Amino acid sequence: MIRYATIGRGTIVDQFIAGAALSGEFTLAAVYSREEKTGRVFAQKHGCDRVYTSLDELASAPDIDAVYIASPNSCHVPQSEQMLLAGKHVICEKPIATSAAEYRRLKALADARGLVYMEAIIPLYVAGRAKIHEALASIGKIASARIDFAQLTSRYEALQRGEQVNIFDMSLAAGTLMDLGVYCVYAAVDLLGVPQNITATASYLPNGADSGGTALFDYGSFSAALTYTKVGHSAVGSEITGDKGTLVIERIGLYVGTYLVQNGAKTRLFADEPKEQLMSREAAAFAAFIRGENREDYARASELADKVHTCMDTIKEKANIVYGGK
């Protein structure tokens, strides 16, 4: 069993812990929290009795093999670097870094030390992902693509009241591109490849955070429009249209509700799975990479992450999205 620790206490951490347990590959050895009391409550909820309030102490713990990081975005790189330098494998929630250069630097560090450095992106580990790629080959010459992730945040009312909302705090490298847009970019690059050219715009809140945006990926013979927002909710989903059919994905963030439409017939490609099951697949992949298995899959996932964050850099530049005053 791989002994791991968590950094972060959000809902996504609860879900990863459940998925890791379901995979049968991991034992939760410790949790990190800035405050002992809140950390203790979180740990006890998950049957864990070990809490660190010091990242230095966590990094130096000899019996912890890996760390799952789900802290604010601005902490991902320094915390990942500290854990990698301490000899621990790292799986980090998206976005794994705020630039492609940062990702490459830490990936090189991990490689040099024989460690796994992996971005947590659930769609890559959906059981039916291969069927999506197979379906793409059957829709003929692609004419257009529309990839959308519009999800109204539960914090919208607090935002309207003028309260501080972390997901829109640019000093934390937050905002909608980092939270939702990254899934659109992953889907575009995963399914369509790297575009020849990118143009992008964004909508902004009074505090300077991007509330949503649009990126146009030019593939030469067709374009893909990527749209994302956290201040509205879409009822349409995403689609890739070819001259012999259309691929429909209702929820791009999980590749949920995926259909092939041809000759008036709509065929579901695979059954949806609970999020806990999807996260168990992600955890199982992480475990396999740690054991040195499926190295080609790890190399492909790493190459995809590099391409995605390169595209993200261009979107940020074109849309003038800036974090922490940088």
C-alpha cells in the first residue's frame, strides 16, 4: 500500500480520499492543515490520527510516499516542489502550475529524482475515453467544434454581496480559466490536438478576476470555440461536428453524457460512472505510475499536460489575464 498525505481540506479532497480508498492502492497516513483544530476534525472524519501543521515536518516524514495537493492554485508549485525535493511523489489538482515553464521545471525535477509528478485531471481516466477517440474517427472530416463548461458557482451570491471569494481571488491564481477553462483546453487538445493559432478574450469582475472567457482554436480546416464561465449555467453541453456525424459531450469536465449522433440516431458511447469511481481510476493510475507501470501512459499524460499549459499561457496572454499583479 502506498502511504500518502493530503494538503487541502475542500470537497475535492474528500472525493479523492474516497477514490483512493476505493482503488485499494493507498493508505491515508496524514493530513496537513494550517490549524491543528480544523486539521484534526478533517483527519478524524477520514479515520486518520496524524495531522501536520508544518509543511517542513510533512516533507521530512520518512514513511509518507506520496502527497495529494489541493490547496489554492498559487500554492501548487511551491508545495509540489517542496514535496518533490523531499523525495515524495506528487499528484496535484488542476491547474498543476500557473505556467508551462513552471510545469516543465518541476517535471524535470521529478524525473531527475525518479518521482511521479502528475496533474489530477479526471477525464483522462474515464473508462470510455478510448471510445470517444474511436467515435471521433467515425464522424468524418471535422467541420466545427464547440467545447463549453458553464457552471454557476455556489458562491455567486456571496460574490454579488461583495464578499471575498477565493475562487475569484487573483492573488491566489484563481479565476475561471484556471477553474473551468482548463477542462475545455484539455478536451480540445486531447480530442483535436494542438491548434495552429489561438485567439482569446475574457470577461472581468470588478476585482479583476475573469468571470468567463472564450478561446478560438484554429486548426486550419476548422475552428473550435472554447467557452467557459462561473456566473451562468449551460444546458447545451459540447459537440464536435463532422461531415458524417456529431460527437456530443454533455459535461466536458467529466466526459459525462457522451453520444455519437449519425443518420438521425443518437447512441450513448458508455455508461456514466459516479465521481468516486472516476477518482478511483485516477488514483489507480497514479499508483501504477509510482510502481513504474504504464510508463507510456504516464509519458502521454505528461506530454498532454505540457501542451495544455502552453495553450493556457497563450490564452492568458491574449485575454490579458494576470495573477497576483504579475
